[in-house]
Amino acid sequence: MTDVIPALKKLLRQNGFGFWRSERGDLAHKSRHAANGVLEQAESPKEF
């Protein structure tokens, strides 16, 4: 499985969202399911 976090951050930035800071445990479940959950909360179409 590829690391989806960089692609997720890029997609969110392209849609006007910002990434303020990373804390320990930030997006701990680095999976496409977690990425799609973030996109759902951002009201963006699922990509992963």
C-alpha cells in the first residue's frame, strides 16, 4: 500500500484547506479508508 498522506494533503490544499500542524498520532491510521473519511468531512468526493 502506498502512503496516501502526501496525496491527501495535496488534494486538500488544492481545494482550499490548510494544514496547520502535525501532532503525534496525526492521521494515525494511514490508509485509504482514513483518507476517504477526511475527504468526506471536507465534503469532497472520495479519491482513494
